[in-house]
Amino acid sequence: MQPAYIVPAAEWDSLTARLARLEAAETARLATTAEDDAHANEVLTVRQAAAHIGLTPEQLRRARRAGKLQGVRLNEKDFGYRRRDLDAYPRRYHRATQAA
């Protein structure tokens, strides 16, 4: 035997409206998260990356060679940097971010 609950119509309507609002908020949150992930995985060139975190291109290259920052090889000569790695760099090494 399964129990059955009788819910007044007004309470049922408020519960279904609340559920609809929660589902809409979750859908919006997931859409925002997907956009943020795409933005975080964007690969920047050396000049763009250096301007993003407030270093010179040579300082950025030195940080990559020292293993403090992970680079992405664009071709046999050039490296790029993921935005998420650049955003973590100032926090990890306690650098103050400069406005570019």
C-alpha cells in the first residue's frame, strides 16, 4: 500500500511555481557556467597574455621556462597561454595584477 497525500490546490500551485523558478535558475546557471568555461579555455598569444596579467612578454616567457606557468605550443616557435592559467598565476605567486 502506498500512502497518498492530499494537498490543497493553492499550496500545490505555489509548489509547482517554485519548482519552475528553481528549474529556470538552474538552467541559467548552467548556461553561464558553459560560457565561463569557454572563456577560461581561450588561448592568448604571448603579448595578449602578458598584457592580461601585467608582465612583459619576456617575464612571461621566463615564468614558463621556470615552470611557474604552463604554456600551450601554437607551432614549433610560438607559445600561447590559457586564460584560466593566467588568472591563477597572480594568486599563486602573490603578484598584484596591473591594469593593462
